[in-house]
Amino acid sequence: MSRALPVVTVLAGIVAIWYAAAVWMNATWAFDQAERAGQTVTWAEVIPQTMDQARPLLPPPHQVGAELWKGLFGQAVTSKRSLVYHAFVTFKGTMTGFGLGIVVGVLLAVAIVRFRVMDMSVMPWAIISQTIPIVALAPMIITLSSQLGLTGRDIPKAVIAAYLSFFPVLVSMVKGLRSPDQMQLDLLRTYGASDAQTFLKLRLPASMPYFFASLKVAVAASLVGTIVGELPTGAIEGLGARMLIGSQFGEPLIMWASLFAAAILAGILILVVGLIERIAGRRMGVRA
């Protein structure tokens, strides 16, 4: 209970600020309507009107919660209106990009640790690549994919997701592979261990804590990349597409519900990565 109290307190504060901001932003519409009707209204009359507007500037929490519940549980999962359906579409793109990002990040990390020339040449460019805004890069990736004949919307989304997810894996794996100290490396050399044996018996196991820590960041980044990739592709499926549809058609409740569905999906993915980390730790003899 003592651990949950700070979390609940912060959550209650966020909800209170959210409600206050909703009243302040949505009151403009209520006052405008009263002015057009030639009426005078008080704040006591306006506040209830800010809680149930069809298209509020800022939906209050209970409206977002109701729309989220309807999208998750009020529709058949095969319906195009179901957030579960759209979350699964985004999930597929996220996992494809996540897997590709892991492969690229790990291979580059191994090459950087093994070859000094890779460290001097590739690592700076990997760092520079993360300074490019993904919103500006996404249309370029889509256009390039089309020019290369890579049709379909899934490939550009996967590339964008991989672009965001490979870097945390790369940096953490480089740190992890270099974490063994010189005494440990010298000990293996006295035993006549080859470079491959040193890598498999020492460097790779030592990098696992760094690797799994990076996966939690990478999977969230991959989800963001997938959602961003859905925006300029003209996609009609996926959480990013639902956010765009809500924005274009003036349906803020759809946009906010999709945003929270994406947050729930991110939380689930991070929990799954944490579960896999604990299972792998037990198999490697790590004590909790």
C-alpha cells in the first residue's frame, strides 16, 4: 500500500489537472453558444456543459475512458471500428520493425567491438542518424520504398520502426560487450581461449543485462515508429491511422482513445519483454 500511494497521488493530481484544463478549454464553446442565444450563463451552468460535448477541444477523462471502452470491448475484434483490430495491425508492424532493429543493432555492436575501424566509422554515423526528425524522414522512406518496387504499407512502417529501435540496442550492446574488465579477459587468455570463445563465454553473457534493458526502450521506440509510419502512408488500419482519421474528421474522442490504446499496447509489450528477461535470467542462473 505504501508503494502504491505515491503512484495513486500523482495519478489523482494528473486527473484533477486534466479536468480543470478540460473545463477551461471547453468553456469557450459553452460561452459562445450562450452569447449567440443572447443568454448569460454562470460557471456553475457552464461546467456541466464542458463534460459531455460531442467534439470537445479537450475531452475530459471520463469521455476518453468511455470511448476507449467502446473501442476495446464494445465492438467485434474483426470490426474496422474496433481498437483491438487496429492495435493488432500496429502490433504486427511493431514486431517486424522491432525484430529487424534487434538484428541490425546486435550485428553492428558486435562489429564495432570486434573491429576498431567499425568503431571509428560506423558509430558516429549511427549517433548522427538519430538527430534526424523521424516525421521528416518517414515520407522519404516511403518514397524510396516505392521507387525500389517495395509495394505495400507494411515495409515502410517496419523500416521506420527498425530505424528508431536499432539505436538503443546498438549502444547498450556495445556497452555490454565491453563491460568485462581486463583481468577477466587476461584470465581467459591464460586458459588459451580464442576470440570466439571469449565472446561466447564472457562478452555475450556479460552483455545480457544491457541487452534486455535496451529492449524495453527499443520496443517502445518501435511502436512509435510504426504509428508515425502509418500517418503519411494513407493507411486506413492501425492506431496511427485512427489518430489521423480522428484529427481530420474533427473527432477528438477517436484520437484520444487511439492514443491511450497505443499507450496500453506499449505497456503490455514492455511487460512481456520484462517477463522474457526474468525467464532468461533464471536459465542463466541469475538470482532475483
